[in-house]
Amino acid sequence: MKRKAATVKIKNVLSNYDAILAILVLAICAFGLVMIYSASSYRAAYYYGDSKLYLRNQGMFIVIGAILMVAVSMIDYKYYFRKLKLLHVPPVILLWAVCVGLQWYVFFSGHSVGGSARWIKLGAFSIQPSEIAKVCFVLGGSFIAARKKKMINTGSSLKNILGVIFLYLLFAPILVPVALQNLSSAIILAGILTCIYFCTSMDKKYFLFVILALGGAALALGLFKGYRSERIMHWLYPETMDPADQIMQGMYAIASGGLFGKGLGNSVQKLGNMPEVHTDMIFTIICEELGIIGGIALVGLFLLLLWRIFSIALKAPDLYGALIATGVFGQIAIQVLMNIAVVTNSMPATGVPLPFVSYGGSNLLILMAEIGVVLNVSKKTVDPIPDDEDAEDDMLLS
């Protein structure tokens, strides 16, 4: 009798998840796995004598990510904002402190991969703290925006601007070292906060000023380092680029694919012409082998994924859940836009993987964990965070 009751309870819990969201995520991962094998088999066979090396690795990441997604989806998202009994601070504040420490550590003593010291080496594995920071910005931004929403809803545009600047500055200890080392990750992090703060604010007009200020800061940082300004010049004047340049080769791949592509596995550009084609540049191989139709179909899957996350944000039981879904929505949307914009030379070159499709463990596992949090938000909750501010202060950090 007890076993039957437990089975019914599990079924009731699972029935409350947004199954469409989970299916879309796994479908995009499966599509990415096929394309990673197609794009990397030649390189893997040539350099490592094993054409399925990247396929097996990514398959392992997807399995671990799926398990992580399910595990995280079973954790009440309100737990991240509740004070821990021993430390008297919420887990989200501890995550913020850890991210500050990791980011400054990697800034001064980071492990270099591909000429960029953005990693921390842990034996055979490497972690990129800026990926962990994305979770911090989603959860931390949602926490701060919900708790301090009155700061950006004062009735005065000037006070709202000062309030939102203050909210951005709370994340400056993480954002500054990231921006100095990895501008693309900094843009994504700032974009996550902007999406969250924008949706929290009742007055949207002053956000034009905020966006212009952030854009100006990104441009200034882009011109600060020589290689960044060189990339901007190549973007503005593509005729000055080396024909063997990765972006040029990517555009050749997209153009040669035509409408319907050359067929799965028939890419020419992957045969040594483009390095690391299975990572940031994988969209070009998709277009070369499956054509513009294949690229549009993938974009369509991403739009469906974003639509499901947006729907969850609208139906969330409280502001915290709505802002978490909004932050994840913003992160995925920005990464997709930036990746496709870079490979089509619509913006200066920068290293941003295509979510759930590009090869790599850190980005995939972080995204799957975030989807797990969104899935938890999609459940029907029976104990939403109370609206009364005094009750909130008893449960949350003031």
C-alpha cells in the first residue's frame, strides 16, 4: 500500500514538470551530438586516431547533464533564497562569495588554454569560473531584484537609474575581472542582469540609458586591448582579413551549403580548414551540410525552447521564480544570438559556444543545471514565498 502511494506521489510530481521544455532540451542536445560527430570525426581520427573521441566525450557530458537537470529540478528553487540555519545567509549569497573568489583567483593565477588564462586546473579537468558565474547572476540577480524592487520603482527616472546602477555594482566584484579577461562572457553576464532588472522595473524608459551605458562600456573594453580592437577592424573591413581566417572559412562554409546543404557528413571546410570547428563554429558546418534550411530548423528549435521558458516565467507562482526563468531565457537567447552573429560576421569575433550544440562540458552542464531550476519553477507550488515583507524578512536575507 505504501509503495503504491509513493508511486502515485512520484507520478503526480513528474506530471507537474514542463515536459515540453525537457524534451526540447534533449532534442537539441541529440542534434548537437550528431553534428559534433560529423564535424569532429576527421580531426579526432587525424590527431588522436579515434574518430569517435569527441562523440563519446559529449555523450558522457549529455548523460551527466541530464542526470544533473533531473536532480536540480527536484530541489525547491526557494531553497536558494532561504537562510541557512548555521550560517544565517542564503545559499545564493555563498555562491556569490565563491564566484568572487574563483574569478579573482583565475584573474591572477588562471590556467591558460588556447592563449587565454580563464580556467582553473583540477587534475585532468578544467573549470571556467565565468560559467559558474552565470548561475550566480541568474539566481543572485533574481534574489536582489525581487528583494530590492522598490529601488528601481521609485516613480522617478533619475532615482530608478541610480537604483539600477547600485544593483549592477553589487555584481561588479565578479563582472570586472571577467570583463578584463573575457569580454564575451561579461556581455552575457551583464545581459542576464539587464533582462532581470528590466522585467522587475515598472518604468522601462530609463533602460535605454542603461543599455547605451553598457554598450559604451563594452566598446571601450573592446578597444582597450589590442587584439580586441583588431577584431573590430576586421569586422568593419572584412576585405582585410586573411582568406584562411576562421570567420572567412565559416562564411565560405555557409555559402557553399546553399539552401539544402551538401548532405550530412559531406562538409569540406571541416577537413582541416577551420580549427575547433566542433565548438564555437559548429553552426557553419550545420549550414554547409544541412543548408540554410537546417540552420533555420535549429533556430526554430531554439525559439520553441525560449517560448517554453517564457511561458514558465509568465506562469511562475512568485516574482522569484519568474525572474529565474527570465534570467535563463536571457542567457540562452544572448548566447544563440552572439554565436550566430559571430559566425556570419554580423559582429566582431568572440568565443561564444552555441547552447546545447557546441562541444564542451562546462557550458553544457551549467545550462542543464539552469534548465533544472526552471523545471522546478514550472511545477505547481503549494507554498509560494509570502508576499508580506515582514514574513519574507524572517525567511530571507534582508
